[in-house]
Amino acid sequence: MKVANWKQRTLVFVIDFGILFLALLLLGSFFKDEQFHLAFNEIWHKIISFSLNGEDIVLFFERLSTLTMMFFTIGAIAIYFLYFIFIPMIWEKQTLGRWIAKVKVIKLNGTKLSFGTLLIREFLGKLFLGVMSFGIVWIISVIMMEIATVKRTIHDRMANTLMVNVDYKEEKDIK
């Protein structure tokens, strides 16, 4: 079994979150709120200039009306669920980024990835804890991948999963 390395995981992150961001841009284009578009343009320029910080994200949401913020947040969560939970359930345990990087997520015990497993891994472990810790969980995950014997992130440990190269045969014993 060959575990996905940090280069593959970085490629997956860049592609998958790039796709997620483009989907959010598309979602944002449906809003008629001028404040939304002004705020979104400002945050976009911060992102492409690599100068985005937590305060910019807070300011983005402060500029939106309550209704716009609610619909955008619900839409963003729906897009996240679709891309990171439902697509891997139906498409060989992969997102587009994982497919390009030639990796997939498997359960350590060899059982099929379930909705619950992906919910724990992608939503609770990756998104919720990552955002609530202001990215500290993601940094710890990168460190864990480098120093641990089995290269697993916090969200992999929570869901009892592992990211491996696609040529791995699940019939083999993982232990």
C-alpha cells in the first residue's frame, strides 16, 4: 500500500479548493445585492494577491445583508457537501483533485466509504474543526503527515480513513 504523499495532497487541496472557489463565484453571480459584489471583488483581490487574512473574511460577511449572508452560507455549505461528500460516494472515492493527483480515500477496515464516514472526515474534521481553529488543525495535520509513521491527518484519524494512491487494491490487508 502506498499512502498519498504531501505533494499529492497539496495538489488535491489546490485543485479542489480552486473548484470550490469557482463554484462560490458562480453562486455569487446569482445575487443581485450590489454590496455582495463589491465585497466579493475586494476579497477576490486579496486572495489573488495572497494578502487575505481572517479580518478580511469577517469584513466580507459584515458588509452583506442578513438575507444575502444566509443564502450565500447555505449555498456554500450545499456546494461543499455536494463536492466533498456526495461526489466521492459515487465516483470511485474521488473528487476531481484526487482523480488528477491519482489518489483516493479508503476506510482502514476495508469497508465501503459511507455517508457518515465522509461527513465526519470532510465536514466535521476538515471544514468545521479547520475553520473553528482558524486553520490550526490544518497545520497540525500537515505536521502529523510528516512525523507520523502512518501518514494520516486529523480528519483521517477521526473518520478511520487513509488517502492512498489509486493503484492500491482494497482487497489487501491494510494492517
